[in-house]
Amino acid sequence: MGAFMGMIFLNEHLTLTQWFALFCIIGASIGSTSTMKTKNEIVEIN
């Protein structure tokens, strides 16, 4: 999001290498989130 906001409001531009790095980070984040394990519920035993 920051790169897009910089392009729109600050008229900044990224090189092809920087775009590639940005999409690698986004892809890693998506992969990490999609493979995350859910928490197990703790059941109290009397």
C-alpha cells in the first residue's frame, strides 16, 4: 500500500527490481497467512 500511495501522492516511481521485491514480500505474507495454524481451544478438566 505504501508504494501505491507514494506513486499517487508523492509522484515517486519504483524500478522493476523494487517492484519484484515488493511482490516477493507480498507473496511471502500471503503464504504465511494461508498456512497459519489455528489455536487449539483449552478445555478445563474438573
